Amino acid sequence: MKQSIPKSDEVAHLILTSIKANTLFRACTQEELLDLVDAFKAEEYSNGSVVIKQGDDGDSFFVVENGTLDITVNTHGSSSNDTEVHLGITYARGSCFGELALMYGSPRAATIRAKADCKLWYIDRNSFRSITGYHKIRRAEKHTEFLRNVQIGEKYLRDVLNPSQIDAMAFALQRDSFSKGDVIVREGEKGDVFYLIESGLVNVFKAEMGDEPIATLHSGKFFGERALLSEDVRQATCTAASNVECLFLMREDFVMMLGDLQDLLDGNVMNEKVEVKEVLPTSNDNLKK
């Protein structure tokens, strides 16, 4: 069950802004980020007290609401009596630290000590994993339903792929973001990427039809499905009509997992159960071209 710790709107906004800028949280959806913010707990530290100690096991990630903190390192390890070295870094309001503790539970790499009375907000590894795990399952279910309803020619993917194969396809989906006005695919260029719209609007243009879009696609719609059949040229230009979040699948990844889609559509391949396992994603460099 989701844990919600009371906090002011100002503090919630501070935590959200801080974690959104942190690499660890960049793959999280907005809904996921808000659930994580809800789970942060408050703790106060007096001037001179140690927040984390070098060498100790870590399981919490912190955001600073008030106060300042110093970072020091003992180059001989936490058991040495040698003088600690100040790194010349100070954490203040909006700063965050402790990413490795959420990811791996790694020993603390430095000692962080309050320079003044401080108020921090923290989330522990178990809460982080519980929330992100829950959202990962929800996303997988949503992506699977999207894929079931993708139509290629006269058939839906649910008609040619069994549930295990669709699960494998959903597992291989990656995410990309586009700003309003970005060209996602361009008519006439070779296509090898299939897109599902997770949020936002995408306008579809055909050169022969002029400057007005022939269609506007919304969340749950898809485009570029012909890329799963062959690396044919794009039949239309698709541009972001708003900020857009898309899921995408490279044709190379699809073929590696499931084989040739045309053979599946033609019924030339036995529809066998596929073991869902990690597929190393194809590089997504220059996907917007």
C-alpha cells in the first residue's frame, strides 16, 4: 500500500524539483515521481551532527529543505584516526545526495555533517523499490494492452502473437521524449522504428496534401508500424503537436526476439511460447531523423 507522509505544497515542490534533476529519477513518469515525493519522511539534525558516515551501509536518499551540510573524506578509510579532508562542497536547500544507497546499498563514500541546524527529507531503499516496482508492473500491463491493439494490415498483433510474445515485445519497448514542433519521422526517409504514443499529440502530414495535418494522433495511438515489417521508407511525416512521450521499438530488436513479422502475419511461423528475457536495446541515436 502506498505510503503518504504529510508535507506542505512548498516542500513537495522542492522535493519534486530536486529529484527530477537527478539522474536516478529521470526514467520515472510524473505519476511515479509524485508517489515517490509522498513517501519522503522528514528528519532534523542539529549543528555538528553526522547525517551519514563514511564506510557505513547506506539505504537512504536525502533532499535538503533547510540548513547547510559539509562533505568530508577520510582517505585512509572510516576506521583511521587521521584528519578528515574537506571536499570544499556544501549542500544547501534543494541539494540531494545518497543515490548509490537507493540503487545498491553501497557503503557511504564520504561523511556528511550538518554545519547548522538542518531539516532533511529522505526516502529509504525499500520504499523506493516498492514504488518503482509497482509502477513498472503497471507500465508493463499498459504497454501490453497497447500492443495487443496494434493493427497491421487486416490483423491485430493479438491475432498473430501469443501473450508470451506480446510480453516480450512490451519488455523491449524503450521511451523517448519530443518537444512541440520536433519531427519524429520524416516522409521518404528509411524507417526502422515503431512508435506508441504514451502522452501528448502527434500531427501526421503527407507532402501531397499540403501543410495541414491529415490526422492528429493521441495517447494510445501508434505510427511507424510498417517499420516492423521492413525497413521501408516512411509514408508520412509525424511531428510533435505538443510535448510528447513515446514508447518505441527497433525493428532489429523485434526480429531478434520474434523473427520476421511478415511470416507471422502470413501464418508461416509456429506460434510458440517465448521466454521473456532482457534484450539489449539497439542504440537509439538519431531516432528523430
